Amino acid sequence: MTKRAMSIASFCAMTCNEGGFHVFLSEEFDGIWPEIRSAAQATEVVKTHCGVKSRSELNIESLQQQAWLELQAKYKDWLRC
């Protein structure tokens, strides 16, 4: 039996629940968004930034998916600092 890969939307949902991601978004979008303190707020920032109405749209290869992947890469870099 093979393990099913997690969808990009599912990974995004998990990331939006991370407290560190809330801090990252607050710093990344300082002055644009108020301080991010919840998964719901993080989700709204991500959807607006990526230009989607639903995170499920991130599963489709598109500019919107690329925007998420770039934001995710920035977050990974931020975590390393």
C-alpha cells in the first residue's frame, strides 16, 4: 500500500494553523494586514495574496499556485533564521 501525497491545499491548511506562520505573515505583510492571530486570519491573507476564493484552487497548476509556493518558500527561509 502506498501513502497518498498530501494536496497543496491540505498542506496550506496545516500551515495556516501554525503560530509561526501567523508571525511570519504579520511581518511579511506589515502595514497591509493587521497582526495575524488565528488560522482563519492566515487563511484570508493567503487567499487574498494568491488570488483564490478557496484553498482548493491551489491544487491546480497556475499563477495562484505559484504564489503559494513562493510564499511557502519564504516562510521556510524565515523559519531557518
